[in-house]
Amino acid sequence: MTPLRAWADAAGHGRLPAVPAPDDDALDVDALIDRGCELADLGDHEQALGFFRLAAVHGDPVALFDLGNSLTALGREDEAVVAYERAAAGGEDDAWLNLAHVLAQLGRWADAERAARSALDAGDTKAWTVLGDALEAQGRTVEALRTLRSAAERGDARAALALAHRLLDAGRQLEAWHWAQASADAGDVVAAATLAAWRWDETRDPALEPQLRAGAHVHEDARTGLAALLRATDRVEDARAVLEEGALLGELASWLPLGNLYRDELGDDVAAAAAYRAGIEGGDLHSHHNLGVLLLDAGDVDGAIEHFSIAAAGGDDLAARVLREVLAEDD
């Protein structure tokens, strides 16, 4: 994906120029895109839209691509699809991958498949993962594995890692490790981080600390593995710093272990509850269970039952067992 281009005003960021009227014959498309990118980089996607829309009046594909990015950031996926489609049709090949991802978010798997294949045809190997997801979602599991394997055998590191994840999900651990290693050997830093995390889960070997540290900034599981290692070797404050950094970066995987650390190591149930709730907000099912345990210990049986029920309904077997025990005691 082409990164958004930044533009700095020598006079400072505080004064924004007025958006020129759409019928202005002197539209400077590049300047409009640059100003929109500056706003987008600052997180102000609402204002950025105005500049991108104006720059895209005559169909500029770069402006349409950036417009799609800001619409996606604002959760307006249906509009983003239109922008990306127009950008791709105009020759902005980077738009195909973003289009595939948005279509996948919308559950439009057949369309996501077509966009992913177009991205691959344009040379964007990052599309292998979304293509695999699209095939899997359409019930074409064998085809998904075959497609990824074919690319991996041709030396595509991203495809090899995507294949490794699918093989692991299918319970084919040795094959999964083989392809993750192949991806790492080809120089994929995420694959190397993934392997470090898998090895930590398998062995709990403290000697993995250098690999986990190297991978913590590119893979959430490597970060949580590093935190677990630090906590296991009595470096609680270091573990806390690692997890809090992950939480600040928006990494969902950090919230549950951070809540556990606050509660078990620091005795701070208020901070623990806040961490669990942040995990819940991000979609982590297991945070419901841990918050339920905290509430139960605090005497809030009804609140605990609510969270155990949500976790159990989502497939958390431990939460289901605890829920049955709590309900039995309540009777």
C-alpha cells in the first residue's frame, strides 16, 4: 500500500487554507492531496475528505485512493469501496489491496476474492492473505490451501506465512512450522516473530527473549510472549511497560495479560477491570471471563453471570463451566 504523502506548511500547522470551489479552474490537485494527507496523518479524516473529494473531482486516481483510505478510517466502508474501485480503474494499482480488505470487512467474499486476485496480478504479494480468507469464507478450504501452497513453493514469503497460519488452524502443526520457518528464512520479520511466539508457547524457554524482543514491535503474540517471559523471571515492571506500550499502540492482545498483571502482581483491581473492559470493547471474548471472575470475587454475582454468559455463548468452555458452577450455587 502506498503510504499517505505528508505535507508541511512552513507557516505552521494551525492555519488551514480554505477549500477552493469545485469549479475553480486553477485547482492544484497535488496541493489538495498533500493538504488532505497532512490532515489524515494528524487523524483528522473528516477535514481530509473535503480536500480529497475536491482533488478527485476529475477522477484523479491518487486522490480517490486517499479518499478511500480516509473513508475506511471513518468506518464508511461502502463509500470507500466506490472510491477504491474508481482509483483502481484509473490505474492506481495499490487500491486493489485496500479494496479487497474493505470488501472482506463487509463480508463480500466473492468480490474480495476478485479484488485480491487483481492486486496479485498487479504484483502486490500482500494480497495472498486476504485471498486465502476470501476462499476460506466461501467454503473453499482446499482451494485456499492449494493457492497459498503454490505461491509459497514459488518462494513468496507472505504466502508461506499465511499458509502456516491456516495449517496451524487445521491442526497440522509440523507443516505450519515448516512454512513459517521458510517465510522467516526468506527475510519476513513477522514470520520470525511468529515463530518466536510459537516457540515460547511450546517451551517457555527464557533463552527466547532476544527473538521475542526483536518481534514484539511487529507481532502482538511476540509482545505478549515477551511480557510473559519477563513476568516469569520476576521483572514485573518491565512486563507492565511492554504490555502498556502494546495497549497504547492499539494491540488488542495486550489488554487481557495487562489486566491479569494489574490484578495478580500489583493488586490493582480497578486498573485490571479497566483493562478487561478495554479488551472487551476491542472484541476479546476471554476478557469477559476474566472480568467475570473479578466481579464474582468482589461480590457482584449478577455482573459476573452476565460476562460469563457472553463468554460462554462465544465458545469459551472455561467460562461455560464456571457459569454452571455459579448458577448452581445461586440456586
